[in-house]
Amino acid sequence: MTETTPDAVPAAAPKPEIIEGPAERTRRQRVGGVMLVFALIGLGLAIFTKSGKATFQLVSGDLQHNLLGLPAQPVGLILGLLGTAAAVAYVVPSVRRRVPPRAAGWLAAILGICFIGAFLCWASAGKTFPLANQFQGTLNFATPLILGALAGVMCERAGVINIAIEGQFLVGAFTAALVSSTTHSGAAALVAAAATGVLMAALLAVFSIKYLVNQVVLGVVLVVFATGITGFLFDQFMQPKADQLNTPVVLSAIKIPGLGDIPFIGPILFRQTILVYLMYLAVAVVTFVLFETRWGLRIRAVGEHPKAADTVGIKVKRTRYSAVLAAGVLAGLGGAFFTVGYAGSFSKEMTAGNGFIALAALIMGRWHPIGATVAALFFGFATQLQSQLQIIQTPIPGSLLLMAPYVATIIAVAGLVGRVRAPKADGEPYITE
């Protein structure tokens, strides 16, 4: 009987080296270049920051207390140097080899935080920046974007492109305003908005899954249809009787006991309307359903390889129908936020392209619920920031500030998300043989 010695144990096989093509190398260099540009801009802003304190207001409506004062230029320089170090830490190794995705993500996050911090120090030197309002506004702007992006995730994971999110927002906003005005019930308004979102989703599902209409063209047509029908109904019925049909009850904030008293984050996160809490729940539920349930596995299967899913007994078309209709609920609720959750009235085309920004968040988040949520928060932050900078009279033209969220969208989707891959069967109709 032979005795096994440690020398006899075979060594673990080395991990295969990832072969990188020219396209991937070019993409990596492009990302590194964008990171360096932002790092140098942040450092330049820090160098030219005025001396004095940058004061940040931590509680809304309180200018006497809960103020945080920081020396603007030293803090900006520290953040600028740290952001530059993060960019260099990505660029130097990436010249010859692939940077691990997790490390690249952390370096990009550090750079983003440092750039925003250096920018705020520059803009707020000698002034008071309402930081609490900034985060509160970020959540307000991001809530419909998150719900719309989650609707897109559900559809596209099942293989159906949903360009019609903008249209679902519009009909949801119109229905919520109308129902709330006539019933004076926020719950009825939310149910009605979800129902109309499902009706729009049913049109998308029937024409794309049953009749095999091109999904991109169909989505654009549905957006035009929603814009036309809501505009017509607004002009003919709602506007002439605005005091009866366009005075929705705005949802009131609900404080969660205990959590709502946490300093700074409590009032921002846990003193919100029921729609915001539904958004929190939707992120958790969609993530759990897609990755932890049998239905979610089937959705992902029909979005990646419908023929293989069909061979193992999965009803491809039925699964796609269910995913698209479930997404309609989320998009309808996202539309309701514009009227009963925020504005308090409906106006024509009031969603202002937010459905398409939700699509951008979906792509930036790589078709993942958490990633799409983070991207939507980024867009919400950029949108709110331009209004805050106008309030404190930052020496930047107002038109340029209004462009900032859309420029940020283009840069994020085109340069900073890296390589993205949609589900393989996304947009491809399935024909049963």
C-alpha cells in the first residue's frame, strides 16, 4: 500500500488567461481617457477654488443649525488629488492588461465621488449649498426613472424591447390625475395608473409577440399614440374643467417610526410618500424575482435562448406576456409620480422624455435591477444639481446647467459603462416551429 505524499498531489491548474481583442483594448483605453479628463477637470476646479468656507446645509428649511462648514480649497484639493490617483490607478495597469471589473468599478466610483465633491467645493466656496435638498430632489427625480428602468429590465430580460416607457408614463400620469381629482383617493389613483400602464403594455405585448411587429418601431408608435391621446383628452375634457378633473390630491409623506428620526438620511429616505416606498419595494422584489425564483429563471431563459427554453417545456410566449404585463404595472406607477406624487396636476407631455432617460439607465445598469437603480439615481442627482446651482448663483450659464443631465447621460452610456451586452434574444420575435 503506497502512501501519498504532499509532493504527489497535483498542482492546481492555472486559470486560463483571457484573450483580449482590439475592440476591448480600444474600449478600455477610451474609458481610461474619460476618467483622466474628469480627474484633471476636478483637480483644476480645486486649484481655482476661492478661499473661504463651503457651507453645506444638512437639514431642509433650517439655516441656523445643522450646517457643516469646510475649508473649500484644501478639501477640494484633497478630493481632486484622490480622484486623479484613482484615474491613474486605472489607466496605468490598463495599458497592458485587463483591469478586473470589480476594481474598475470601485476606481470609477471613487473618481465620481471625488469629482462631485471637488465641484461642490468650488461652487459653494463662500456660499451655503442645500445638501439635504439636493439628496431629497435626487430621490424625487429618480423615483419614476427607477420604476421605468425596472419595467425595462422585466421586458428586456424576457426578450421584448420596451421603447414605450415614455408612453406608459404619460398615460399613468394622466389617469392618476383624473382619478384622484374625481375620487379624492390616492389609492384609487395608483391602481388606475397601474391599470393603464398594463393596458399600454398589453398593446406592446400583443403586437410584438403575437403579430411580430418590429419592437423598436412599435415602441415609438406607442409613445406617439400616448402623447396624442393624452393631449387630446387634456384639451377636450380636462383643461375646460380643470377645477374638477385636474386637481389631484398629492400624496402626503409618511414617516416610518424610528427610521425617520435618523440624522440626515432619516428625513430623506424614510419620510416619503407611499410611491417612494413602493419604489424601494419594487427594486427588492424585481431583483429577487429575476434571480431567486423559477419564474425569474424562465424570464431570463426566454430572453437569452427562447428555442432552448421551449425544448425544456417553458411556454416562451406566455412567459413574455407575463413579464411585459408585470412591467406595465411598474411603468404606470412611475407615471403616477409625476402628478399625484409630485406636481399636483397634469399638463401635456409633462414626462419630458424621462421614459427615454429610464432606458438609458437600463443600459448603463447592464440590464440588472440594482445597476439600473444606481444609474437612475445618478441621472436624478444630475438633474437636481442644475437647479441647486442656479439657486446659489454659480457662475455657470443657466442653459449649460439645463444641459448637464443630458450630457451626463450621453457620457455615461457611451463612455463609462464599459462593454454592455443585452440579452441575446432581446428584440427577436419567437416563432413556434
